[in-house]
Amino acid sequence: MGLALLLLAAPALGGCSRPAAPGSPATSAAGGARAREIPKVRVVRLERREMRRILDTMTKLESELEVALYPRTAGTVVELRVEEGDVVGAGDVLARLDDRDQVLAERDAEVAREEAGNAAELARLAVDEAKARMESAELASRQTERDYERNLQLFEGRETTSPVSKSALEASELARDRAGHDLRLATLAWQKSQLDLKAAATAVERAAVALDRARVALSYCQITAPFAGVIAERRIRIGDSAGTGQAAFVLTDPANLRTVFHRPQEELALFRGAAGDGPAGVLEVTATAEALPGEVFTGEVERISPTIDPDSGQFRVTARLRAADGSERSRLLPGMLVRIEIVTDRHPDAVVLPKRALRREGERRFVYVVEPPAADADAPADVPPPPPGESFRTIHRVDIAEGYSDEESVEIAAVEGLPLREGQLVVLVGSRDLDDGDLVDVDLVDVEDEAPAAEGNEEVARSGEPAASPAGTDGGE
């Protein structure tokens, strides 16, 4: 009974099956042969644009000019003139210590310098007086010398009517000798007065030095800014007993920012080669900060250390940053964490495709290139005509070599055969289980509108080297 019911129901079930749509792959061809199903794939056009070799790293910013300011003398803080965040100029007074002792010391030094000046003036007068005495003694000496010579001639000339006595000659000789002695004493007094004047001038200089020292000590009671910048930190308060071992302020210049980072020694040739080939030997740098989303800052590598740290095996790189438009440099702050990208090489005319279109088999890399559409007469007999708006194409496998890459795209070049060209169609999605020469139904897509597929095993080669993936990974799925 049950077997009879099943036999009766079988034709009814067969009559309820859904017929295949005309022209679909499931439609039977003439003679009852089943048509071959044509796989549908999404394709994308090859682009030609610049690709760059980029090294990236995370680092912190620092100011080229940043210094902790220490008091030059000990004292009590009696005045604060700035707070954190204040903009100051070079030489501005930031704080003042108790300076009463230093003020008194300065006044005492001023008095000492005035006394030394007065003593120098007296010494100058003494020199003039001693010189006058010396000149007077010189005149007297000359006169006595002439008197003695005349008396000597009269004494020796006995034929004269009024001879000079011997006693008068001796008296004139004594007067001559006494005048010569007085001249020598006056000369010594004049020389001594000159030395006294020099000593007085030295005392004036010493007093001036003491005054300058007192003024410097007084200036130490004021903490001043050595350069223009911003107060990053204040560490003292009014009433504190400040000393030379405690920093009072931290001053920084946010307009002169730099970043210092380290790279492995294997990359030293990249930095040196790019610096030698680039314009004016400059390596370009771009920076982004999570604290400033959407903003890109530019700069250049300023210095590359010529030595390798033996402990870490790395070398030191210093780069200077600025805003892209040059008007917002102050938005970057010292200590801010930034991502740095350094362009070490450029390929301005590279053939590029999305990474998802790349397939891998071990160490080999290849893509499926779509041929131009064939005439309908060339289509196989077991292939139904394509629906309106669609076309069948033949694909060919092309082995390629990878070049530089970014997060979404990779530079490619054909290993052998005809070179790849801009505008060629390459299979983006649906390349799994395809073989060279297969016929596919293509659907051209816009890469920017196509959501990226999950690529759990693929790495982005930021350094420009091809990304490593397990053997057999299909980059097109």
C-alpha cells in the first residue's frame, strides 16, 4: 500500500520542480546536453601612479630648545611673574628672590668705587705737583751750575781787578751740589707719584670689578628666560627657600619641534642612499598624532648619526617637523606621541593594483588578467549567450614581482611575457579555483566602493618589501 502511494506521488513531485530560466547556465542546450556554468568574477582596472617606499615608527616630540631653569643663588622666593602656559620673551623676569643683602652689597661696592676714584684723582694731582717741583729743582740746578762755572773762571783769572775768593768758589760749588741733589730727589718724587697714580687706577678697576660682581650677584636674585618660549612647568611658590639644586621652571619653545628615533642598522643604507639622491639631500617626513585627528604635519630628516649603538644595533635619526601649511606649528606640543613616516624612495610611474587581487602559491605571485571581449561567434558551443549588460572573457595567469606597497595597493611588474599596462582588467574577487584560459563572466567594480575583504594572514609591507603570506593564500577572495 505504501509503495503504491510513493509511486503515485512521484510524478506529482516532478511536475512541481522549478524550470530553469531561459539562457541560464542550467538551461539545456540542443540535443539535451547540459550547458557549462560560467563563473562570475569582479574585476578592477590597473592604475598607474606613484608608489613610495615608506618607513614608519612611533615616537615622541621634543623641543629643540627646552631647558630647566635653576636659581643661580639661594634665597626666598618673594615674587612670581609667570605661570604655566605663559609666553615669555628672551630676558623676561620669571621670578624674584629676596635681594636685600645683594642691594646693600651693590651700594657698598659703588661707594668703594667712588673712593677709589677720588684716590686716583689725588694721585693725579700729586703727579702734577711732583712734576712742578722737579722742574723747579731742575731750574735751580742749572742756575747753580752757571754760578759755579762763572766763579771758577774769575778765581782762575788773577789778572782781573775783582778776583773771587776761594771761599766764594767753594760756596758756589756747594750750592751747585745741593741743587743737583734736590733735583734727583724731585725726580724720584715725580716717579713715585706716577706709580701711585697707576696703583690708584688699578684700585679703581678693582672697585669697578667688585661693583660688577655685586651687580651680577644681585641679578642672580632674578630668574630670567634665556630664550623666547612657553613656560612648560613651574616648580616654586612664593615663600619657598629656593636653592641652586632645585629647578624653578621648565622653559620650552614649541615652534622648534623635533623628534628623535632609532632605526635598525640594516636600514642605514636606505637613509644614506635616499639622502644622496633626493633634492638637496633631504628625506621627507610626515607625521600624524592621535591628539590631532585629521591633521598631517610635514618635515625633513635633519641629522643621521654616523655611528651604530653597539648595545641595540640601531642608529639615531633626528627629524624636524612643521605644519603642512606652515601656520599651525604650535598645535604640536613637546611630549606628544606621533606616527612618523619617512619616504626613502619613489617610483613615480608604477603599475598598481589592490592587494586583494594578488594570489600566492608558495614564493610565486600572480594575477589573472582578463582578455578583451571576444566576438559572439568565437564563444564555445556549450556556452549560452551572456545576459544583456554582461560579457564573457578569457583569463590568463601572469606571474608578477611585487614592488612598493601601501595599506591597500601594491606595485607589480610582469616577470615574463608582455608587460602589464594601465587600464588592463585584473580579477579582484572570484579568482579561487580558476585556471589559466578559463572563461569568466566579468563585472567591473570601483575599488573605492568595494569593501575590503578579511585578510587575516596578510601583512602590510610598510618598508617597501613584499608582504609575507602562507603558501597558497588566495589574495583575491
